[in-house]
Amino acid sequence: MIRHASLMALLLALLTLTIPEPGIAQPCGEITFVESWPQQTVLDLPDIPDAPDVWRQAMAHARERVDIASFYFSRLGDGKDAYGPAGVVDGLAPVLDEVVRAARDRHVQVHVLADAKFYRTYPQVPDWLGGHDGVTMRTFDAGKAFGGHGVLHAKYFLVDDDRFFIGSQNWDWRALGQIHELGVLVHNRRLTADLRRVYDMDWRFAGHDSTAAYDPLPGAEAPLVTAHGDTVLAHVVASPRDHLPAGIPWDLPAMISMIDAARDSIHVQLLSYGLTDREKRLFDDLDRALRRAAVRGVRVRMIVSNWSTSKYRLPWLQSLAKVPGVEIRITSIPQLAGGFIPFARVEHAKYLTCDGNALWLGTSNWSRDYFYASRNVGLVVTGPGAPRDPDRFFNLSWHGPYAEDLDPCGEYSPPRRN
């Protein structure tokens, strides 16, 4: 009887482990947050992987296909502003070497998509990559494809059919060691297929084939597990609104819905924040959502870089900072001890978290052109613990030595950028 009871207990335990709880989907992939942090700062979270390592390893594991899209590409030593002080390490160079090695040694098909406007300033890396067998490079003119003044502002890559990276990091040596950035590596076949439809659309536009048929399969949420063991749901989103493959949601309504559903806390971290575009058109969709949240009693906290203290952006930030319940901090990352680096030493991450239960992480700053005219991509993740690492990333900057409260009535001077 004792043996029989023990056997029954063992069988019951096995059934408990293998039968999913009703209503909870089982994970079919993994999600890992990836950071970049400026050398000689205290902004490193040691247990979050660094982008140079993650990118290099992803390229080293490619077996069939690599698709890369970036606003611009810049290797240390290329171009007038691509030089750094002595001793600075170029984290991008080993990644580029791994891309070439994948094409040359394993016959991986590599596609490189660069923004046409920035390519005129930064042609060296795309041309160098495109000069290797197995690598095809195209430039994408989003203004012609979408109309208006848009650009390919997205920064992402896909490897084979099962993984991709989305983040604030351009393919720039500074983004991998001299700028504070956040991205996400996702292992999931369905989500990879969704993002690849965005890539394929732009690749065809870049090849002047705007009549190609696109896979109409709708996008879908996928259950993933985080590095902390949280089971979450995720789906791919993108902009601009009028130029998306069928089934890929526009990111702006998803972000507004997240903010409107918040009941406790909202964290936002951005390079820049503005309510008008170059045509002086008002874009206050996100601003109004943040204000509504504050009125409901949600604690709204925002970090923006000191690049946002220009006369065109500062008044909007100061107006928002006057709302009770809204706190805004400006970060100023000190220059490297060895000397000034152009377009570096800045907060560049772009994400939103709500109530420790929802996350949008993408490539858009918060002004109109990013959502209506330019190609951007993002990932929306929901579930308890979904923004655990991004919230830690946020708190490190918020409580760190480089942040100061924005004075709603103060005067500021933008820092030198180049």
C-alpha cells in the first residue's frame, strides 16, 4: 500500500507538471534584454548582456539568412566624426567581421538595408559589407516610399527564421560603447516571421518593386519566457501607420492603450520628446495620454537626454513637468576622460513601461514624424514582470549621478553634440 500510494503521488506530481494551467499559454520562445552603456560611467547592469557580445554571437550562429536594417552604419575610423580618443574600443568591428565570416564561410545570405539619406553621410560600412560575396546591400528612401520627409529610422536585425533583435542601437561603434541604449533579443519563429514581413516590404521598396504581394497572415501574440522566468505575451508593432504589412499593428495606438490602462506607475525613457513636426503640425497624442494618467493618480516619470533642452523641445517638456504627478529628469552623461566623442555620451533608449505589467520597446522617439512618416519597429510585451529589466535600467538612470530634475521654469543650454 505504501508503494502504491508513493506511485500514485509520483504520477500526480508528473501530471501537475505537464498539464498547463487553464487560460495560460505555454512559452514557445525566449526574450532577453540587451544593453549598451557609456565607457567610464556607472550605467552598467552586469547581469544584462552587452550588445556587442549578443550581436556577435547572433551572427556567429547564423546558418541560412541574416537581414540587417539600420538608420546608419559607422565604424571607428570611417567618416569625419567617427574618430574617438586613444584607447576607445570599436565594439562594432567584431560584429561586422562575424557578418562577413557568415557569408564567406557558411554561405549565409546577408541583406543590409540602410537609410538613403544617411547613407550619403555614412557610406563606408554599407559599401564595405556589400563588396563581399554573399552580402547584398540596398538603400531605402522612406520619403519616396511613404511620402513626406520620413527616413528608415528602425534599428533591427533578423537571424535565420527564429530570432531577431530590436533596439535603440544603430550599427554605430558609439552605440555599442559610448551611448546608453536598450534593446531586446527574441527567440520565436512566429514573431520573427512577422518582423520579416516588415523587412521584406522595405527591401522590395528599396529594389523599386512596390507591386510585390505580401503575406497576408495576421500577426499574433506569442508566449515567451524572460531571463527571470516570467511568462509573458509579445507582439511586433511598427510605423508608419499607412505602410504596414497586413496584420502588423501600428505602434502608436498600442502605446496609448498601455498608458490609458495604467493605474500605478508609468516610466518613459527617450532621447527626445516633442509635440510639433517640421510643418508645425501638433502631435499631442502621447502627451495627452500621459496627462490623463497623471490626473487618474498614476505616478508618471520620464527621463530624456540633455539633447532635448533645445528651444524647440524644452517648452513642451516644461509644460508637461508642471502637471501634478509628472516628474521629468534630464540626464547629462560626462564626456570620456580621454576626450570628446561626437554624437555620443547620451541617453538614447526608447521604451515605455506601465505598472510592472506592460512594455513597449522600440526605435521611435516621441514626435510626429516617427509614427506617421518614418519606418520604425517595436515590441509590445505584457504580463507580470514583463518590464522587470527595463524598469531596473530606468531606475539606474533615474537615481544615478547624471540625472537632475527638470525645472519647469528653468533656462537650459543644449550640450555640444559634434
